[in-house]
Amino acid sequence: MKVSGTDFASSVDSSSQHATSTASSLSFNRTRDAPKESTTTRDNAAQTQPDQSTLLTEVHTSSLEQNFSANHSALGVDIGVVIVSSDIWSVAYREAVDSLGKDIDVAILKGENVAQLFSHLEEIDKEATQESVFLRGVRYLHSLQVPLEKFKLALDLASPLTNIEPTSTMVFGVVRGVTAIAISFATADLEFAKQIGEMLEQISYIDDCDTLGQKANKIDIHKALVLVYQKLLEFYNVAFEILTRKGVKLVMKIILENDRLPNIVQDFLRHAENLRKLVQKATWEIVEDIRAMLYDHEIARWLGSGKMRQQSKYHNDLQNLRADQACEFLLTDAKFISWYRASDSQQLVILGDMGCGKSVAMAFLVDELRRRNEHQLPQPKICYHYCRDDETGQATYIFSALILSLLEQFSGLKRTFFEWYKQAGASGNFEPATDIKKLEEFLQKILKTLDRPLFIVIDGLDECDRASQNSLLKSLKILSKKTPRLKVILSSRPQEEILEQLGEIAKIDMGSDTKRDRVIVEKTVERKLFNLSKDVRALVTETLSHLAQGSAIWTKMIVELIEVRRIRALGPMRDFLEEIPLPEQLSELYVNLFSRCTSNDPENQKLVTTALEVLAITRRPLSILELAWAVALGAAQKRVTTVTALAKLVDPQRVMSLIQPFVAHVDFSDVRKRQVRLVHQSVKEFIIREWASNRPDQGFIHQRTGSLEAGILDICIRYLLLDDFGHTDLFSKEQPTDYDPCCTWEAWEENMIRYDPTDRGFGELFVYASCHWLEHFGAITVEPLPGLENIENLCQAGSTRLQNWIKQYCRPQCIIKPRFLFDSRLYDPLSITSLYGSETMLRDMLESSDFDKDKFLPNPAMGAADQILQWGDLSRLRMLFSGSNIGHQLRNLGFFRLVMKQWSISDTHGRDWDVVFDLIDDVLDILVKERRGNELLCMAASRGCMPIIRRLMDRA
């Protein structure tokens, strides 16, 4: 009788499954207790999802149960429970059964026939040999060197056929039967036996279809397994027919004369070989995955698993900050275009001051290069790294991160690295990942093998220590020579040592730009202060755009401070912007930079402190040499008396390297260019408000500013008091003046003959000290005041020293022709202090100096009054007139004659002459006593000086 493939599958399921779970046992018990009537099996196993199994209970008809119960003890078949499994073997098996359909006789699955089948196998030639055909087959295959013990067989070779144990699934029940039959038939013929040996070996590969226990759901393996099962079922079907219908005695003869079994075996071997190849391929893929996981684990352990994640996170943070419009200028720069389009290896450097936005710009370039590379073939790869003031700036970290990035993008290199690392360990270097030379060596090795373009982007070269900088730059130079299509782009602050090593590499300077500042401010305000009203946002944007001066980090921190303080109204915001405080984060940044630059060395700290305090208070940018000379004198630990002695203490490279983060970009090739200035106004605020004090109130700020003024004044005075300036003339003779008032001094002096004070041995600080000491002198208002003795020596009447610095004062640009006349013969310490010193200094001199000394002019009060009347603050005359011990020199007609003379020839507009004429009240008693009032009146009348005439008439 023929049945359908589905019924066949259900029947075999019920014959070959063994329930082991509690649910199965209960279901089996219920079936045993149920009435013996036919029910419908809910067999939807083919629809079951992977890794699930469905427990189905089927109550068979009483006749079927009776048929199977007779052989239950022999076959170990549990007929009460049907388990429809969804494992890969069962699914493929059911599909094979369905595909064969009516070609399989259901009779072979009936209990009594199955038992009879194995009984026939036992009887073949047993009477003649006293041994079962199965064991003879085993022995015969052994004689042919078939290694049965090494195969994954579905039965125990030592067990008789009658002791076959129940299987866990129906699939292996059939496989067991085929295995037993095949071994039993092996003695029929030598060639057939060899085929059987191959067949048994291939059957063992069925067990590997889950590819090392990983259920891959491979369609190709499933289809191949279905074909293998088809051939097994055909073999089983034909063998059953031979054994049961042709007679036991004729079995071997039929096998030899009939090619059906050999042909089936041949087809089986062909399909099984295909299955084996597919399983091996899938297994190899899994093994490769395992090996890759091993590589990943070891590489992460050796090079540091968190490096890539850390770099990626920092890059993402920069993306959030970025205003692309502020970075796009880089793409149109001729140097970038040349670098990008070059067909050979190239390097490019982005230079910028601290906080100008270099890192954000580099993040922009990384993303832009990615965008451009996306549709290129071969696609260029990008490795980027951000160096900061921590371990990320160390050479070993940088090289490790670059190698990790390459290994992630070129997974085939992982094995190369793995083997290289192991080989290094075998050579005695057990930690090559901590060896800079070894990492450089490997990086050079793998980059040589790359045929596609590669971009390496490294930000913050200046954040690296010196050794790391040197290693990185040297290695990149070598890589550029050996790697034809390598493009490197670096960013750094413009440190002299770095620039020297970079040599002729193309450089782009990220200088301050008002348009870019505005874009950055607008982006930051939009991102952080979106909740403010339109007019308040406009006020913030306008103010910060003006004050940014290229400092993106200052902009960011000020906006964040506004956000923290939650200022919303226009009035409070205006007050905040008028007196913008220094953000605490920025102050901490400057403190850390100071510590890093000085390496916490006391001498370095003194040098940096002196340099920054000088730069915070200078009246113009200094040249590199001017600053170095000022620092050398200010930090000198012993008294310096000559220019030559001071020159021996000057170290401009040291000074600039120590303060570099705090100053704007300078041209190191021109050490005399007046260019050294603080990088941003916030640095000056830090030096004045935060440095050396925790109480930045207004009183302290005033005192601190005065202290800085006194410091640079002291440097200038000490410099001008060097012995050289007291006996060497700056010029041999004076040159005439011919100034055109219709142009600026700079334009007028552009093509003038210049001189160099250093040629006269005056050193590098002479120009600044001569031209600006008076400005600092006028700013001194707080204690401690400069010593009067130094002021008197510097301004001693008729001295060569006085002549020298006054001549230079008239020539700030070192042009032979002076900008104005300044006759040194008319001046002494009192007149200089009266004109240029602060009121505090003038008062101190008037109270403390001995005006009878030869350092002063014979009539110092009158000389000082003459200069004040011509050039100075007229209100200071009262200090001379009545508030000092030389006021008596002015209480006479000679003074008022001088007053009227200067009044008559001067432009009276804009000057308060009333304070001068009111001094008449202080001498009325003297005039009356000496009967000189009429004389003064006549003098005023002759001069037409109505202010004096009016006052004399009013007081008459």
C-alpha cells in the first residue's frame, strides 16, 4: 500500500522520537489512558521557527498500536509521543520525504516489517558462518583498511542489530538503518565494499551540518542535505525490497547483478561530497570569524581597546561644536588644493594660536575628506588622531591608535600584525606595543604594501612632548618618502621647534578673521542660547563677535557662562557684556598651561611670569629680542651694569618656547619685528585679575595693574641706567626736522634713512625703554613707588644719558630725522616728572628730592613750569607753586611774565588757563608788600592778557 510523503513523515516521527521532558511523559500517559480511537495529528512542524520544537500528541488507531506494540521491546520505539523537531536535520529530512512522495513504500516503516528487515540481515549466511552478516561486513571493511572507528557512525559496531537503541530524532533512526544495511551488504563485492566505505565516511559529515554548533541557516547546506537524505531513503527502500521480496539467500547475488544500489550509492557520494564541501566552507567561515575574534581580542589587549572609541567620541563632540562655514575657507586655500590634488605623497600643516579652533577645523577636514572619498575607486582611507595634554599626546599612543585605525579598515592586516607581534615576542621583545621604534617599524611596513590613497590627519602636534614630536615628525617624513600615495595633514600651534622640523612643508595660518569670528559666535549662540529673545541674542552676537579676536574657545566659554547664569533680560545682559568676567574654565586652562610650559620649575616660572607680565602691560607689541632682553634683565639674579653683561643672559628661543601658548603667532625668521603680543585679551585679564590672587575686586585690580606698570618701569629704568648709555652718544650731531603734517608719521618715515641703536652697542631694549618708559612712569599711582634716585640719575640735567634716551624718544621708528624737537638741555628730573610722571610721583619728588643737587637745573621750578605751560597739564602748576619747598621760586613777576608769554603764543582752546591765572591769589600779599602790583598790571596790559588784568582789577 502506498501513502503520501506527509503521512510517511508523521509515521516515522511516531516511530523514532523519544520523549524526555515532563511534558512529553504526561502527554504519553494521557495517550495511554485515552480511548483507542483515531484523532488528527496537528503537524505544522514545517512552519516552526528555528531553535523551537513542537510537542504533538497523536493517539493512533488500535490496530496500528497493536502492530507496533509487538515489536516495541525490540526496536525501542515509543508510539505514544510524536516530537516534530525543527532542527536542521529534521527539516531537511521531512523535505526529502515530501519530495519522494509515493516512491517510498510505507510498508517498510511498519513495525513488523522493520523488525523482519533486521531479522533477515541476521539470517544471511548465518547457518554457514555462525556469524551475522553485519559483523562479517565490519570485518570485511576492516580488511580493506576502511577506518570505521574514525567515522561518525550512527550505531555501535560492537552491538548486535537487535540491540539498536531508540534515537532522539527520526532522522538518525533512518540513518542508523542505512548504516547497518550498508555494512551488512559490504561483503557482496570488493568494488561495492569500497563504495560502502566511502558512503559511510560521507554519512559522518551529516553530523557537521550545524557548522561547529552554530546554526547558520545556510540555504545551500539545507538543499544539499535534502538531496543526501533522498539518496539515503532510496537506498533504504531498495534494500528493504531486496531483503523482503527476493529472498535472503539471493541477496548478495542480486546486489551484484542489479546496479540499483551501487548507482544509488554513487549518486549519494556525489551529493554527499557537495554537502561536505559546503559544510567545510561554512565551517571555514566560522573558523575565520573565530580567528578574527581572537585577533581582535589580542590586538585590543596589546594596543588598547579604548583608543578608537575615545577618538571617535572626541570627533563626534567636535562635530557638535562645529560651524562648517567657519572652516570652509581651508578648502579654497591654494595650499590645500595643491596638497589634495597632488598625485604623490604630500604633507600640509594647519597653524593656529591656542583656542582658535584648530581641532574643530581638523574634524571638518576629516569629514570633508570622507565625503569626497565616498564615491572614488579605489576608495581612499582616512586615519585620524587628536592629541591632547594627556596620554593621547604620547608617541606610543599615537602610533598605536593609527595602527588600530588601519587594522579596522584593512582587516586582512590583523593577521600580519598578530604574527609580527608574536615574532617580536619570540625575539625577546615581549611588549612591542610599548616600543616606539617597533611601532614605527610596523607602520612603515604595512603602509608600503598599500596601493590605495591614504590620508593621515593628526591634530594637536604641539600637545605632544618633545620626544613624541620628534618621533612622529621623523616617522611621517620617512613614511611620506616610502609611501607614494600618502597624504598627511597636521595641526599645531606655531612653536619654533616644530616649525624648524617642518621645514618647507606647506602651511596654512588660521589667523584671526572677523567674519569667521562672527560665524562661530552665531553658531554657538544659536546652539546654546536659543531661548533668548531676538534682541538679546543680537546684542550677545554683536558684542562677542567684536571681542572674539580669533579665540573660538573664549567665545564658547563665555556663551556657556551666560547659559549657566541664565541671563535673559536685555539690561542685565548689557551689564554682563560691559564687564565680561574671565570664565573659571578658561582660567583653569591657563593655569594648567602655565604649569605645563614651566614644568613647575622655579626658574622657568620666574621667566614666564616676567615675560607675561611685561606683555600684559606693554604699550606696543615687542620684538622677540626686545622681550628676551626685558625678561633677562627682569629675572636677573645679580646686578647687571653693562649691555655686554646683559647680552650674555639673553636667551630668546628659551623665552619664546616657554610662553608660546600664551602669545599670538610670530615670525621666527624676523626676531626684530614688533610682533609678540598676548594671544587674547582674556590672557591679560588672567594675568591681572586671577594670577597671584583669589580676590579680583576692583581695588585689587587697580593695585595689580599698578604693580605691573611698576615692574616694566623698573626694567626700563634699569636698562637705561646701564653704564654704556652714560658715556656713549647715540648720534654725533643732530639732524634737522622736515615733517609733512599732511601724512602719517609711518608714511613720512617709510623711505627715510634709518639707524640701528645696536650698532652703537645700545642693545635690543634701548628703543622701547627710551620711547615708552615715560608712559609707564605716568601710570604709577600705588606703592611701592620707584626710587627717586634712579629717576634723578636717568634724567640728570645735561647728562649724556638724558640726551641719548630723549633723542631716541623723538625717533620711535629709528629714523634719522626726529618726529619732533625735544631739546634735552631744557630738562631735568623735575621737569620730566612734571610733564610725564603721575601726580603721585610728582608729589613724591616735590616732597623728597634735594633740588640743590647738580642733577637738577639751577632753577628747577621755573624750568618745570616753563615745560608745563608749553606741553603739560596746567593744573600741576599749583603743585609746584604752593605745595612744595621750591614754590618760592615761582612767586614772583618772572613766573607771571613766563605765563603771559606762553599764553600769548599758545592755542588757548582746550586748555584750562584759569587754573594758572588763579595763582595770582596766592601772590597778592607779596605783590602788595613789594609794591609790584602795578608792574604786573602793566605787563599784562602790554601782552593784552585780559584774564590777569581782570583778576588784578577785581582784587584791587
